[in-house]
Amino acid sequence: MSLFFETGRAVALALVLAFVCDLAQADALAGDWRFGTGDGGLVTASLHATSKLITGGGALSYSPVLTIACRTAGEPRWTEWLQLNDAVSASRKITMSVTVDGGNKFDESWSVGSRGRLLMRDGADGIKRLVPASRLSLSWRFGLLSGRGQADFDLAGLEEAVEQIAGNCNTDAP
């Protein structure tokens, strides 16, 4: 009788391990991306930066969050944004320096929203250039005298994340 229970326990353990390995494989496909939905049919995938920003006089640090989003209806359909804990002093537009896969740095104009803590860029073109990339570095000025911020991202799983978002938005991936 104890052999029966030991065999049952071994089978149960094997099933649990198989399930956990299956989840780990599915999670590895999407990297560290976190998926969500919002108001008005907004579908998102978010990723924390691998770098930290120092705040509060050096006492605290945090990782900015990059979000790729698609709206199921309306324009612009695709958007990317960077969520910060510290506000930038700009009110409408900010110049973002972008480096993809260690290539040449280029500047883009991003909109400033939500009390200066959200930097946004609309359009599928920005997301399209990131899909084949593995690394992204964003750099910006917090203010005239406040210095620069930089966020680095490991884009593993981005292609799968964009495909998932596009499927949920019933549209083509950029």
C-alpha cells in the first residue's frame, strides 16, 4: 500500500515540475514583459529598465518602466511611453536621445504627460525599429540644472510581446 502512495506522490511531483517548466518556458518567450489592458481598449506590455535612477538625494533608486501599447480603436493606434518617479521640468515636449543595439545615438521629440512623469511617443515606427533589437538606451534631461536620466532595457521577448499585443488589438504588428 505504501508503494502505491509513493508512486502517486512521484507522479504528482513529476506533473508539478512539468507544469512549472512549461510556465518558465512560456515566461522566457516573453522575457520580463508584463501584459495588461486599460480603458478604451488599450492593450499594453511593460518592461522595467535594467538600470536604476537615483532619487530623493540618493536615498532611493528605481527602475523606469517602458510600455508598448496598442489601442483597439482610434488613432494613434501604437504608442510607447516611459514612466518615471521623478518629474521632468519640460511641459509639452522633451528631447529623448535613443540608442538601439549600441548603434548611433539619435534624438527624438517625445511628449510630456501626467505631471511630467510620463514621456510618450506615438506611432508604429518607433516600435517597429525596436522589434529586431535586443537593447535600448534612452537618455533625457530632467531640467536645465537637474542633470540627465538614462534608462537601459533588455528587449528580450519584445517581438513576441508585440505580436501578442497586435493579436489582442486585432491589428498587424508594426
